[in-house]
Amino acid sequence: MLVTGAMALFAVEVLINTGMTVGLLPITGLSLPLVSYGGSGMVAHLLMLGLVMNVGSRPDYEMTKEPFRFVE
């Protein structure tokens, strides 16, 4: 779900920016991810990309049905 949400955010931002450039959408303050200049936006996108890469580096990780179990 993390990867799906991150990639959906990237895709929506790219589509909106492309639509603004072509003239199909009204101009907003949304920048193109990983291309446009900006400090905080770039940091947020790089952190999100790092989380996606971390998920991709662990292919054998599986979630169990029980989130945790108390040891008695």
C-alpha cells in the first residue's frame, strides 16, 4: 500500500504538471517531481522514493495474520 500510494502521488503530480504545461489544466503551484527546483518538495519526494526502494529491497518479507503475540 505504501508503494501504491507513493507512485499514485508521483503520477498525479506529473499528470497535473503536464496538463498545466500543455494548457489543459489551470496553472497551480504544483512542481514537477524530482525535476523542478525546490528544497522541501525535493526532500519529501526523495524520502518517499527512499521508502519505496526500501520496500523493494525486501522481496521475501511477508506479513503474518497476527500483528504481534505476547510471550508468556
